[in-house]
Amino acid sequence: MYTIGIIEQDKALGDAMEQVLDEKGYFTVRADSLADVGELFQQVIVDMVVLDLEQKEFAGKEDAAAKWENTFLALVQAKPLLLIRPEKTGSVFERCKKCIERADDYIRKPFDIQEFRIRVEVRLSKIPAEKEKVRFFYYEEIKLDIEKRLATIGGQTTKLTRTEAAILKCLIQRNGRTVTKTTLLDEIAEDTPDCVESSIKVHASNLRRKLRELSGRDYIETRKGVGLRLRKQ
């Protein structure tokens, strides 16, 4: 059975969402604050995420949402994302522009709890068919379109080679953890079967340069004798 992660500060609404999903046999886990989200994703592997944008941390803070959503999207990766949007269009709580763009679906308050359940089940029903068709990957400011092999940072886009895209995808999936060259070769073999260990350094260097040209920042760190990883901001 699927596991749904719910990020909801409204206790009554969160309880109602959990109850309606529990009644259908789904397993739910919940974060009551944005600070708990990282720990939630570390402890449990979820199949889908529900995020209520109406978080008190966002109110009155222009850049709070933008900073938080980069980390959040890196954790969510390609999992289905359902947004709970405020009743009022243009609310300060709708500053998570990347989350709104990334979301698979949304429902606006107030809503019928059974409609919420149906929206969740529709997205979950598509998981098997979409499992092999994950297209977008995110890490902080980076957005990778693996299908078109495009890397975007701050609205600027560059074309990647097949190997560069495969390397970046692997590094993003590690979310800042180090990947050894051996592991990297194994994981990108399906996308780039002709890549060998001796050429990894060249491809990584080219990828590092392209990302630097987009952002002015060195995203890729080489740990001598260990491997590669994405730097955290």
C-alpha cells in the first residue's frame, strides 16, 4: 500500500486528511511544521506528498518560501505532489512559485474531504505507468530536464550531453552525498553505456563549467580519492 506524506499545520484539517486516507488503507505520515519536513523524508520513504502552502513561516516573509522550497523540491524529487492552496488567490502563502509549477495537482480551500481523497487516488493510480518516465530532477536552484537534457538555474538554461545529464541526475538523486566513481559508472551505464572511468573526470569538468556559467557558482565538488558530490549552499 502507498505511503502519503502530509505537511499540514492546521491540526483539524490534517487529522481529517489522515482519517479519510487511513480509511482507504493508505499509510500516512505527517509533518506539523516546515522544520520537521527534512526529518520526515529521512525516516520514511513516501510515494506521494501533500503540501499545504498556508504555512505560518511564510507569512510576511518575502523570501522565506523561495529559500525553503529549493530544499523541499530536492527532497520530493519526482514524487507526485498535491498542493493545498489558500482560499484567496494571490495570497502571501502562494509565494512558492516553483512548488506551484512543479505540482501535479492542487485543490483550493475550502474543499470537500472526499474530493481531496479522490485527487490523491487519481495521482497514485498513475504511479506504475509513470515510474519509468521521471523527467524533472531538482537540487536547490538546479532544475534538470533529463528528457531534453537541459539544466536550468535562475531562468538560464544550457544543453547537456547525454553523459553530463546522466551524471547530474545521479548527483541530484544523492542530494549532496558523495558518489564514488564506481557507483557513478554503474548508475549511468544505462544512459551512457560507452562511458568509462577514465572519461568521468572530463565529463564532470565540462558539467561543472556549464553549471558555473549559469550561476557563477561551483556546484560540483571533487573529493580526491573518494568521488563527486553537489555542494550545499
